[in-house]
Amino acid sequence: MEENVQKKSGFVTLVGRPNVGKSTLMNHLIGQKIAITSDKPQTTRNRIQTVYTDERGQIIFLDTPGIHKAKNKLGEYMVDVAEHTLKEVDVILWLVEPTTFIGAGERHIAEQLSKVKTPVILVINKIDTLKKQEEILTFIDAYKDVCDFAEIVPLSALKEKNTDLLLDLLFKYLPYGPMFYDEDTVTDQPMRQIASELIREKALRLLNDEIPHGIAVTIEKMRERGNKIMDIEASIVCERDSHKGIIIGKGGSMLKRIGTDARKEIEAMLEMKVNLQLWVKVRKEWRDSELYMKNYGYDKKDV
């Protein structure tokens, strides 16, 4: 007879300035890569939902775009997504870097967090970069009065240091309740969306700084052929003709590198051979066009 042990389940959101390691932490906690990562700001644009299940229950993580001062309609959309999520979850994880300097970006997030009653766990990430571990105490001291924190956890998402402790604390604050997903579910993202994000990640990593903010990726076709091959046709959308030339590269070399790197990861995820074809399109100022943003998967109605 199966014991009727009550399980916990609930929603946890990760917030923080761009590039503090939110997606890296979420990928490590669920043990699989779902959110794309790069060292460029605004890598995450939509709310990405992933699921962690063990014998204690289920945590649904929402990885939100970094909260920042918006410069265009896409930026406004991203901040809306992040701030809207704060009111809908059971626990908020606020990720910061190990520093005693608390800048305007952090103050802005603290102000948003002060408006909600949700428990906030402060995560001081990247402690693997410290020369002396006792430095952590000075960072905790600097942050402890910024917000009314439920807990403060120093950790390294990259080196998986203290991530188990964080999971224990999350379950402590989650309510008892039924599972939202089957135990083998890892994400609610459609495969098309994950494939387009993986292509965007490779472009972000390979291209130089001024271009990546202005690109989107659309999947034009994704169809399985009988003999376990997935045919994918995708377009990288950029804002200028000069950017198009850089993305394609000399003799198509850059586009080929992006395609090769993306194909390998999509194959690993789908566990089948992938035939990936990439094109590059120019759509001037698409980040300020609600019509284009909607077409590329950033719809205000979804916030």
C-alpha cells in the first residue's frame, strides 16, 4: 500500500538584473538545459517555465527577463513580464552578484519586491569567483537590510555549490498541494520555441556586442521525416543590412558556425538527427513594432 504522504508544490520565480546567472541556476537545479545562457544582457526575453520534481514534491520555476530600464517596446515588454510574475508566485529568488556595491538596478528591484507579500530568498551567486570565502559575510551584511528577506543563500550556480541547500529552503516555503505536471515533465516550452532559442543563443555567443540585442529567431518549418530526421528551417531576423552581412559572415562562414553549434544541441535535445537550414532577414526597428514583436513571440497579451 502506498503511503499517503502530502507533497508540496508551487511556483518560484527568479529575478535579478540581466546577467547575474538566473538561467544558469535554473538549468542546474532542474538538471537539464532549457533556458539559454550567454554573457550578454537580455538573453532571456520571455517567461520560461521549467519543472523540478522529487519525492518532496514539485517546484515550477519561472525564469524571467532581467529587470532593467527599458529603452524600447521590446524592453518594456520584458520588464512587464518580469514584474507581473512577482505577484503570481509562492517564492521569489532574487539573484545578485557578490559585491558590497548596491547600484540603481538593484535598488529598483528592491523597490518592486517591497510591494509584494511573497517570501523573498536572496541568492548571492558566483561565490566561486571569490578569493576568500569569508568575504561572503561582508556581502550578506551589505544586503541584509535592503529587503525583508526570508533567507539569504550564498551559492555558485556554475559549480553547483549550495544548490541542494537552496532546494531544501524552497520546499520549506512552498504550500502543500497537488502536482501541476507529470513527474517526467521538465518544461512547458514547445519544442519549436526551445529550438529557436537555442539558435538565438549560438548567435548571441558568436556575434559581437552591438548585434545580438537586435536579433530574433523564427522557426518557419519543423517537420519530422519518417526515418528519424527532423527538418528545421529558421530565420534570424536583424535590424540592419550591415548586421545581415556580419551574421552571414565571409562566404557564409558565421551563419555556418551558428547553424552547426545550434544543430548539435537541438539533436541532443530531440535525440534524433537534425537537418537545419538558416536564413537571415532584415526587419528595420522591429523591437519598436508591436506587430513584428507579436510575430516573433513577444505578445503583450501574454503578459
